[in-house]
Amino acid sequence: MKKEIPNQNLEKWEQTLRADAHLSIDTKRGGARAGAGRKAKDYVKTVVNLRPEAREKLEALAAGGTLSEAANKLLLG
């Protein structure tokens, strides 16, 4: 059952503000210019808790690279 909102006796400026309120709620995508904003990434940020022994092995596998590269190499082959 839909409730009716009682008349709120708004002043003219309040009515104008309320009429345009939905415009500020819309989801904004990117910036003012075409192509502005955050670019899509080809990875997902993930947190993994490792035991110290597992971290040492991952660091050894990385061999100067990043741990993320080593984990991708290990998991994807």
C-alpha cells in the first residue's frame, strides 16, 4: 500500500530544489570530458594471508619481480 505524503507547504525555492534533486542522485561515470575517469584494469585487487614459509617461497619465485607476478606465474602456469 502506497503512503501519501501530506502537503508540506514548501516555498517556491524549496519546490524548485526538490524538483531538480533527482539530477544529483544519478550515477556519475567518468569526468566532464569523454574518456575521462578511471580506466578499466585487467586485474582484481585481492588480499591473501600467507604463512611465513609460503611467503618466502613466493618471494624466491618472484626473483626480483613483484609478488603479484610470481603468484600469477604460479597459478596460471
